[in-house]
Amino acid sequence: MPLSVTVLEVPARFGAIEEQARWIDDALARTPPGEVLVLPESALTGYVSATGSFDLTPFAEPFEGRQLEALRRIAERAHTTVIGPIVERDGARCFNTEAVVAPDGAVLARYRKRHPWFPELWATPGDLPFPRLQLGGLACTLAVCFDVHFLAEEAADVLRQCDVLFFCSAWVDEEYDARPDRLGPLATEFGLFIVNANWGPGAPPVRGQGGSLVMSPAGKMLARTSARTHRLDLTLDPT
């Protein structure tokens, strides 16, 4: 069954949760999203500050906190299922978490990034399994950014059962964008769509921002944002 998906490439901005949520609401009010809306990693809080700090612990809160409520409001207003980020505190541990939130506010899945990138010293490696959920009749799972280096080994069983991998990132590149080189073979190996929502150009500017993309099960790039666009709207049809 086809699934309509919107990738919204939210610009990088640090420590401005309500402002980011309003930016998302405004973008969706102009053009309604598909059945699923995918947001980048750390889209609400930002990933790194203008001074180069990667510490997101000031924004960490219990899962049922204001970041989840922001995702619920977005889902309800736009009548879409939202895949979005939460900086989650669980006791003394903090996680780089993704939640899947239905239009009625129900949490359909929660995933904690299993492999924080080297500067993410604040984040505890995720301890939850790769989820498997049905969205619009398609089997889906989640992963976050640096996890991509380990998916073929750690998530093989789940990926083989899925039609779509939703891949949220705040990608950082020193030389060139390696995402197509990594995501294309992964899509081909497991025969699934990969929907990547990457952080958009913003403050601070970091090499690797932009270029959100969608790969087909054949490893072909179906769509990619450009310097003039921050959004992708397309339908995934595995038949």
C-alpha cells in the first residue's frame, strides 16, 4: 500500500524549542504534509551551539515532557504522524531519542540512538531494540545518524522485515557528503526505502547540513533537497 511522506529539513537553531515548533507549524500550514512527517535529528533543540558546544543536557527531560508535547501538537494540527526528536532524561542517563507520534497523540514507537557520535558525550548509548511498526500498511523502522555505520550488522533482522527505514540525522562531513554512498548500498542490500531527514543550513553553519534524501529499494536516489528547498513530498510504493 502506498505511503505519502513529507521530509521537512528544519534549519539548525540552538536552544529555541518553541520557535522551532512554530517554524514547523508555519511550513505545514502553507502546504499540508503527507501521512508521515519526518523531522531531522535534534530538530527542536539544535545539535550544536554557536560556540561549538554539543552538550544537550540543558534540554534533557523525561520522555513525557514539553518536547513530546510539541510533537503531539504538530501531529494534531497537521493531521499527520510525526517522527521527531526528544532529548530524553531517564534518571541519570540522557538519550538522543526519536518518537513516532500519531495525529491523536498516541506514541507508536520510541527509539534511542544506539551510537552517539564522538562529540555527543552527553548521550548514553541507546538500550531499546530497533522498532518495527506499521505506517499506512508498510513495515517501518528507525535509526539515527551515526547508527548508519552499524545497521547492516545490528539491525539486519529488522531491516529484512521492513519496507522503509526512517533515518534522521544532523550530518557532519569534513570533505564530502557520504550519505548516498552509505545509504544506497544499505537500501539495495535490504530492499527497502530509506527516508533521510537531515538538519538544514542555519546557525551555526556546519558542513554536511542540507541534502535530505530518499533512496529507493534499488539504491536509486528518488529525491533530494537543494539549496532552494527545505522539503520533500513523495509517495513510497513498494509494489
